[in-house]
Amino acid sequence: MTLQVDISHRQGDFLLETAFESAGSLTALFGPSGSGKTTLVNVIAGLVRPQKGHVAVDGRVLVDTASRTFLKPHRRRIGYVFQDARLFPHLTVRQNLLYGRWLAPREAQKAQLGAVVDMLDIGHLLARRPALLSGGEKQRVAIGRALLSAPSLILMDEPLASLDEARKGEILPYVERLRDAARVPLVYVSHQLAEVARLATDIAVLDKGRLAAFGPTADILPRLDLFGGAEAGEGGALLSMRVAGQDRAFGITTLRSQAGEIVVPRLDAALGTYVRVRLRARDVMVATAKPQGLSALNLLAGTIVSLEAVGDSGAEVRIDCAGETVVARITRLSATRLRLEPGMAVYAVVKTVSVEPAGAMPVG
Amino acid sequence: MDWLELSPDEWVAVRLSLKVSFWAMAASLPAGILVAWLLARRDFWGKSLLNGIVHLPLVMPPVVTGYLLLLTFGRRGPAGAFLYEHFGITFSFRWTGAALACAVMAFPLMVRAIRLSIEAIDQRLEAAAGTLGAGPLTVFATITLPLALPGVIAGMILAFAKAMGEFGATITFVSNIPGETQTLPSAIYTFTQVPGGELGALRLTLVSIALALGALLVSEWLARRASNRVAGL
């Protein structure tokens, strides 16, 4: 399963010029507002016709301006989950769900209504009309509706943007299930790194219409230079770690990878399962000797790979921990006082850890 | 209260009016929906011209509209002669001609009501239906038309009420023949022209008022039901 995009499209003063090819099960389009994310998904869906370029899914050409190919949206079989859900107000939830399925060619229908309803926990809503649903319920129905239309790709344009924090937390597990179970590749638009770090297998970073970077999540996330503005400081290492121990008495779980061991508040996960661990650069401190009498529990030993000044006062330290890279964002003052330099043996002290189920993240 | 009882001739006029108005409304509905959709959703060359022609009967003297109909759809008019020779259809001095005159006069009101309700529909819903595999016709039948239903109902009732009251174009085009083209307004007019016709005119006036009021109430009720449904309640 691959998505190929190579387009050039001008809208007024804005030029979207992007090319990448993704085979991931969830490709995130990440960037600040106005970076061209929505225009790009609209081009993939066929709602915007690009002036120049080529879009193909699994080798099936959707747009190719050179050969004057342009498939109308209804012939593309690309599911689209809109930011505002866009459920049909005059139809019940069940009728909304079956709308696309009813139009899809029979041989393409893989997903069953019952299975989709179970996966999204919307069985109790089937007889209702959209006006009576909460924002989170609407988005779940919209996801189900797109999935049942037998798409070869599902686009999700900031599906959580119109929800409050609590509701976002409600929806994310369903997106994860979709990514891991539905066998339909997803393209997920977001301007929030936390969401992307949790969900994406691959990330395309857009900046003012241009592709700033593209690659697997674990390679993109540590590149702090890519994340400015509101998301500055959200970047950092993404490690795939195994659940190595459960301590019921203290309510903690031990996670292990080749980089070392990390202890987190108790996770409800079986021994041996993999989880995604995000170490934000701003939550990592650097110590030149093994610290004593420190409340932070998590120490990873390693050697400094690189040291770079960032802005007026910051410094970015990359530490190689037995083959895995951890990034720390400290002040330049500290870096100078500690006389940090590449090749030096140090400890990364991790204050806060966020842990997500690993799902489809490439492991090992 | 005997004076309230309609004479057989008066009943004929009432029934004819209902028949003429119903057919004027029903036969022009498909064209009304199509034109409303074209004006609301499509850009094409001559759109302003189409809009102007549709609205012309609203601003022209009804007698002029009736006379134009007589010139085109009369037995010797280009359209009238063609229809008669090929299909045996005659409009002049028939109740069908009255229905045609009423339909033309009511058309702008019908189109306007339907067009406004189509314009009020969120086009993003139609785009969403497209991404689910619905082609333009399916989108229209499953999304646009159901959501425009309150406006369609309003347009139908407006057209019916307008047809019930149409006088000038009808009498010019198909005259005032009792039992064939003498609708309620023509009958009332005739009563006012003869000595002793006051009571008959008054009775038919009351019938007119009752029918108009009934149409309004029914349309209110239908439109509220339809808009609740569209709003998802």
C-alpha cells in the first residue's frame, strides 16, 4: 500500500509544492495552520484540482495533469473524515453509516456494519439522528461511515480539532484501533505533535506549502528544528520499549529497550508487549556523573553525539544510548558550565515520560 | 343560513379551480425544482437571462402574459399548432389552458421558494456525499432534495394559492367559459357584472378565503414537520 503525491498548486499567494511517497499505515501531515495540509488532503480526495502534479494510491492514478487524468471524487473511493464530521442531518446514524456502503461496489465491501459498530462503540446510537450526538460521537460515526464506503485510503482532516481535551482522549484510541485493525491506510492531518507522536507511523512535515521533512515518526520526532511556534519543545525521542516488569506494591511498570530501563506509573499492559515512549527534549536533563539523591528515577547512560546552540540561550544535546538517540533541550549556560562536548559519557535524566501503546510503530 | 349554500354552478367553479390549481402546481413542480437547482448550484452562460425570464410573469401585467400565451399556445400560435398537429393537445379555451396560464404565473414564486432552500443547504454535505461515492444525481436525490423539502413544500403551496387566485392571464388566454375555464376569480367577476349577483359573489369570496387559509395552515404544518426532520429532530 503506497500513497504517491507530487503536486504543485497555487491558490492566490499561496504555493503548495510537495512530493512524497508513503507506505505507512498512518501517515501524518503535520504543520502549523496555513501550511497547506487541508489543501493537500483536498487534492487527494479530489475536492481540489491541482494545477500540476500526480497523485496515486497503490499505483491507481487519481490525478495526473501530464496525461490530463482527473478522477471525480465519487470515483476515487477515498474516505474522508472531516473536521466538522458532516453527518447527514436528515438520516439516522445507521443510514449515515450505510450511505457509502450502499454506493460502493459489492466486491469492494470488506468491512461489516456489525464489526465497525463494535470497533467504534456506536451500537447504542444507531437509531438516533446526528443532531442529538455529542461531538465525539459524531466523529466516531463519521469514521465508521468513511470506513464502510470501502475506501482504499481514509483521509482524516484534524478530526479532533473541534473537540475539547477530554473528548480528544476519547477518540484517539479509536483512531489507533482503526490504524491497527482496519487494514486501510490513513492520512491524518494535525497541528498537534502529541497526537502525531502517538498515532503516526510516518510524518510529512509541511511548512508554508513545502515539505520540510518526511520519514518514519521515530526519525522525524527528534528533529527539534522542525517544530517551532506553539509546538516548540514538544519534539524529542520516540523509543519503542518492552514491558519488562510490573510492581504492584509501588504501582509502577518497568520498560526496557537497549537504551536502558525506564520506570513509569503502572501501565495496564502484559509483559513483553511493546509500547511507544515519547521523551520530550525539554523533559530530559543531562548529568555528567551518576546523580545521587535525585527524585527522578529514570537514568539512561550514553555518550554525547552532538551539541548545538539553539536560539539565544538554548542548546540541543543528542545522546547515543546504546544505539538509540535521546535528545535533551538544556540552556547554553548549563552546557558550558558542564563543559559538555561530543564523545563525553553522560546520563540522560528523564523527568516526564508519556507512554502510548505501540500499535503499528515499526519495532526493532 | 340558506344563503350560504352554494348553487350547482358555483360548485362547478370551485371544483374546476381546485383541479386547475392542482395540475398547474403538479405539472410545473419538476421544472420548478430543476430551474431552482440550476439557479442555486450551477454557473452557466445565460443564467441571468433564465432568471429574468422565470421572474418576468411576476412583474409583467397578467393580461400581457395571457396575451403572449394566446399568441404562442393558441390554435394558430407556433407552439399551439405544433402540439395540436403532433399530439392533439389543445390549450385555448380549455381547462388545460387555464392550468398552463396559472402555472406560468405561479412559476416564479415556486422557483424562488425552492431556490432559497437549496441555497441554504451546506454544500459541504454534498461534497461529503461525493467522497462516499455518490455521483451528482445521487447527491441531488439523497441529500439536496430531502434537505430542501421544506422549501419545496412551501413552493408547492405558494404556487397552488397563486393559481387559485389567478385571473388576468387566465381570462385573456382561455376566456371565461362556465364549466371549462371559469375558475373562482372569473366566476366572482361574472357575478359582480350581473344584477343580483352579490350573494353569489360573496359566497365564492368566502370559499376563496377558506381555501387560501387552509392552504396556508397545511403548508405551515408540513413545512414544520419537514424542517424538524431536516434538522434531525
